[in-house]
Amino acid sequence: MKFRFTAAAAIAAALIGASVPSYAAEISISASSTGKNLDLFRKQLDAFEKATGNTVKIVTMPPSSTEQFSQYRLWLAAGNTDVDVYQTDVIWAPQLADQFVDLKDATKDVVGDFFPAIVASQTVNGRLVAMPLYTDAPALFYRKDLLEKYGKQPPKTWDEMEATAKEIQEKERAAGQKDLWGYVFQGNAYEGLTCDALEWVKSSGGGQIIETDGTISINNEKAAAALNRAKGWIGTISPSGVLAYQEEESRGVWQTGNAVFMRNWPYAYALGNGADSPVKSKFDVTTLPVAAEGDKPSSTLGGWNLAVSKYSKNPDAAIELVKFLTSKESQKQRAIELSNLPTLSALYDDKDIAAAQPFMPNWKPIFENAVPRPSAVAKVKYNEVSAKFWTAVHNTLSGSGTAEENLELLEADLTTLQGSGW
């Protein structure tokens, strides 16, 4: 089913209210090009324009969050007035807070409807620097048809996943499916690898890189074992090319029917079940595996938000656009059409969403127990922390040093970076 945005004008009018300017504003929003994000944004922006008389331009950003962040920092440092609203990753708030407008007063009528933890993640020194657009937590996608064919259950541990992937890969290749791989994930040296590797480490009892009290914990036996386990996948159940994969490359292999398992974010669910998808109705999702019984599944907390630049020439119109795009109706449409997880608790009980995306209510506990990256504790140093971490992981996966060697070097680098404090 498709949710029709018939109430757009009424919603916009209610949101804008008496604050509509007497002139039509021209504003712009920067947005990620992952999946069909831009297509839905354009549809919603058209509705906003029709209701308000304002015009909104999209500034297209690359899918890589690392590339986006670098560009944002350059624009904001230069006081760029060409972008009014920024689509921001959940981890960027502490690093970019000073460049964004405080939305606390403007959103006081609606902010109480959002998940408190997500609002807190976007609050820096008492300032609400971004409004939650959708939340994110990855899951293990699996080909239920292939698991059923070989009498397998969705794996609970990483070793079970590896064994099942290997067996099905070998048997399917022997039967003529030469391009099939057991497991695809995000192995490129970028923020996505930080997410994947944090999950491997945390689900193995190896900590969270830097703990909430600021302690650097990454150099330990369980973390090294987790990375060594992942290294063993390269060239066996995962293609060597996975070392260059981001989300879309992983999805490309998966959606063409060439993988048994995939680690990815919720957006891949709707695309995988698209009318033109070879894996439509052939897959399901489950929590990511753990190292051993007693360990807790660990999905990295993700999510995207909308922030207003303090350099915007039309901040009032930009704020109302943010409220419009994060409203209940807009988030409902996003959930139904793109399978993005809402940041409004009430939408998890919405019948239309449950009918269109039956997996979504079951995803709620996945992100409620998700593991945050150490951006809150590392503050403005987080980007360097993450880059050092993903470099150590990528070196390990590609055979440049052992996990033990790379984590020891990482600990030393992080200790130097920490200095007298985060």
C-alpha cells in the first residue's frame, strides 16, 4: 500500500500557523542520496511549497556519511548561507552544535512526543541543535527461502552465522549459483566500518571503544577475537571486495540475490521488497548475532536529524520546514515508503505502518537497546577517534597487521588524542 500525503496542506498550515512570513522564502536542504531518500524528500517538499508558497531546493550529498561530514564542516566553517537545513547523523551534534540554531523554544509544542533518548542525543549544553527525523539500528537480513531449503534457523551467534553461510554458499554454488556469497557487510574504511566493528566487539563482550567514563577500553582479548573472527570471513563467506563496500554496495549484492546474509539498516528492507527486486518476499530480518550465549546483541545506534544553520537568511521558514518534515504525517509516509524507523513512539502502534512494514513493530526493541558510538564522551574529538578505529579494523581485515597489534597501536593513538581529557 502507499500512504497518500493528502493532508499535506492542512499539516503545513497547522505547523506554520501565524508565523508564515508575508513573503515567499527561498530555502535549501542538504540531504543524503542513499536509497530513495531524495525522491521522498522532493515529494514532501513539493507539498510544503504548495501549502506555504515557499520554495525549497535540495542540495544532494553523497551516501557516505564521512564525506558528508567533511563537506558540512567546510561549509559551516566558511559561514555558508547557501544551505538552510542540514540532514545530520546522530553522532554529529556535539561537533557541529555551535553552528546550528537552538530549536528548543520553536519545538516545545511537539518535542515531548519524540523518544527522549534521541532528543537527548541532539541536545548539547542545553541546546536542541537538531530534530529527530528517523532513527536507525541495523539488523541481520537473511534469505528465509535458502535457510528453509537447508533446514537452518536464523543464527544466534557469529559462529553459527558463519557455518550456515559457508554451507549454503558451497551447496548453492555446486548447484550452479556461482555468484552467491554467504555474508556481505560494510567493510570500507569509513564511518560505516566503525558501526559494523563496534557491533562485533560489543557483542563479544569487548566494550565500546571508549566507555562512558572516558576509559579507553578497546585493547582487550575479546575485541581482538572479534576482529580476528571477522578477518576470517574475507575471501571465504565474504568477497574480498567487501573491503570497499558501503551500504549501497552491500545492498546491491544482496538485492540481486547473491548473498545469504547481509548486515544493513532498515532502509534496505523496503527496497528489498520492491516490485523489481529479485529477493522480494524471500527474506526476513533478525537481531545481529553474538559471540556466545550470555552476550547481548549489539546494533549500533544510528539515525538522522534535521538542523537549521545559524547562517540561514530565512531561519523561521527553515525551522517550520524542519517541523513539517519531522511531523507525525511526514514520518508516517517515510516509514511506509522507505521503511525508515520513526522517532515518534506513537507511530509504532500505527496500523497503516504495521500493514505496510510488518517488520517495523519488531524493530523497536532492536534500537531501544542499541549501542551508541562514543561521540558523547569523545565530543569534538569523535571524528578522529572513529577514523583511528576504522583504520585499525580495516588494516586487520586486509591483513596489514594482526588484531592484537593494531589494537595496541590504536590504544596508544587514542591515549595521545585524549591528552588531559576528552
